[in-house]
Amino acid sequence: MKTLYIECNMGAAGDMLLGALYELLPDMEKDSFLQTMNGLFPGQIMLTPSPAEKCGIWGTKMNVVILGQEETPGKDMPLSGKHADSNHPLEQEHVHSHPHTEEHTHHLHTSYPELLAKIDHLSVSEPVKEHAKAVYTLIGNAESLAHNTDISQIHFHEVGSLDALMDVVGCCLLLELLNPEQIIASPIHVGSGSVRCAHGILPVPTPATTEILRDVPIYSGTIEAELCTPTGAAILKHFVSQFTPMPPMTVERTGYGMGTKDFSSANCLRVFLGALSILPVPSSRQLPSTYSSQPPKLPRQEETYPDYYAEHFHSLDQILELSCNLDDMTPEAVAYAVTLLREAGALDVYTTSIYMKKNRPGTLLTVLCNPQEESRFSRLILTHTATRGIRIQPCYRRTLDAQFRKISTVYGEIIVKISTGYGIHKIKPEYEDVATAAKQCKVPFQTVYEAALEACRKKL
């Protein structure tokens, strides 16, 4: 599966994403991309890439020129540290400062409907427009929640300006050209400290960024700066189907998007384009093969935007396998531990008979859990078994989507589990319901089981 992996060790900003994705383009396509971008607002804005170096690493820094003047950092910077974004002070919460006229500054205050209309008139494909509007919808919803107002009343001080719009549209266009089947990313480093904005002093991450990154794994660190901006957060939230450590993959190309500020760590965002080392499961139905397939419609404010890739591709899911060898516990004690771990919410718990040193019979205890639950289940294993150590192995799995339905049969209602995905369709009546009905109706278990299957097939 053609996979794009985004490494967010130094957060994410719109222009850094733009620079990194630009580096992945074949050389023959880079000029065409720049011509398209620089033709969106003729005479108003120009996008020019240039080589840049941070801590010995070379990459691409995207420079934005507005009305003939290159953008310069704004006067309102974070109180501690410097903004990690390479050249967008407007990506700070409601901060923008250009050495231009007051009339130009006032023009940067664009309402949400005006911004969507501006995107609709751009000379790019319809899918690129829809994805760009979806990114701004995420930002607008987050801003409206942060300021306790309706999205229609939000004015995009920083993200509504032309240069930030170039970041969003440029990233959407680059993803159309790169055409990955799956986009995944690392947990996001958001930075720490405070940032000064038009509303006062805000903590990092800012309220809008925090809202956008809800349900996304983030972490702070020793760098006192706003490493993840609202625009960068929204682009990631919209396109990334899973946030996880880098899976096994064969890398074909690597891109670096560089920032301007200097930190102890290289101020860059890195992307990898390649193929997962795990073979994809073949599907009997035809999956969409291009990014340009029409994405979902924009959601209402209270809805969560459905990820384009999550809707069309079943990506890998990372879990952990915890295991230990037991040779000094009674079968009853092992059974108690298995039951306790299962009731605690483990994805699965099972035992395997093994032979240990001196050919002593023993038991291999295996527990499957989500990565964020490792500490809790490790403690349970260490507490309720005789082991002194646990092996922890990361695993990647594919799963079918599951739903449960009540099906009426002549023997009563039976809950049936329906599993689908990759063109596969499975039906399985739940054991407890089948067993209860068979006992009450005094018929064989298989009779009720087959009746539930037949009733479910007819209904579906």
C-alpha cells in the first residue's frame, strides 16, 4: 500500500508541511506545481522554495511574497522561545503583522463564508477545493468553540490571509499529485510555554489547536515554543487516518520542510513516501485508486469530519502483545489471572502449553491490548502472576468492521455479529443467545444457529 508517513517530532506548521511534501514531488512536476500555485492570485502573492539547513540537515523552506514584499516574522512572538513556524507569524493565534498599510491589514480579516467563496473560485480541481474547505471548517469550528461563538461570526485573522491559504491549498494539491493510499503520522510534539496574541497571553498549545487535536496523541517537551499551529493541526487532523509510531515500511522518498527559527533540535518536519512492508489484504470490490475521487461533503459544525482515507481504506491498527512464561502457578491461579485480565478490558487473553528448562511443562500467557493500556495491563500481570518480567512486542493488525443486530427467529430474538471490509462479509450468531434459545425451546444448538443465519441473510 502506497503510504505517506509524517514525522511530527518538531510539531507541524502549514508551510513546513508544504515544504516537506514539495520535496517528494518528482523534479519534472515541481515547476508545474509552482506555476499552478503562483497563478491562484496573480500579482498578489508568490510562492518560492529555497534550500535551508538546520543542525546539518538540508531541506526546503517555502518563502511567501505578498504584494512584492517577502513575509517577515511578526512583532507579537511567544513570550518564551520563538515560534517554530518558518515564516508565518499569522499562524499564531490571531497575530499578524506585515510592513504594509492599515488597509491591507484590515483586508486580512476574512469571514468563514467569504473564505469558502474564495476557495471555490480557485483554479484547482474540485477535490482540492473540498479538502481545503474541510481543513478551514476544522479551524473555524475550533475557533468558534474557543471563543464561544458561531462559526459564521469567526474572522480568520491569521489563517484567512492569502499566505496561510496558500499553505492549505498547496498541501491539498500536493497530496493530489502524490496520490498516497494511506496517510499516517507520529504523535505530535506541540511545544510548551506561552504565546502572545490579540486576546492576551495563551498557553501552548492554544485553545484552538487543542480543540482541533482532540482524540489525537500529543505531547509537550522542553522546547518553549508553539510547535504546532492551528493550520498544521487541521491539515493533519483532516488527512491522517492514524497517529502511531512509524510502522515497517520501504521508503522510496524523503522530504524535509524547514523552519526559520533555531532550536537545539533540527527545526524541520520530515515525511516519508513508500510502501508498507506488510502486504495489503486483497479486496473483491474495486477500491478508489486516486486521491481525486470526490471526498465527503463538508459537515455541519456539530459533526466530526469523516476522514477521506479512513472511509476508503482500512489502515493498519497497532496493538501490543504482552507475554510471559509461567511454570510455578497452579492451573486455578492461571485461570483466575486470565479471567481478571479479560474482565479488565484486554483485547484478548489466551494461554499456550509450553516446555521450559529441564523439560518442565509450563504456560505461555499472552495478553493483547492497545498501546496506551500497556502500563495498566503490565501491572496486572506482575501483580496476579508469578512472573518477574514481561515481553512487550508491537504488532500491526487488520480488522473487519463489526456491527450487532437483533434478528427475529421462530426461537426468539438472536443477536448476530456482522463483520465487513475488504469486500468480505461474515455473519455469526452470538453464542449466548443461541444457547439460551436452544435450551428454552429444547432444540439442538445447531438448529437455532442455522435459523439465525438464514433469518439474517433474508433481512440483509
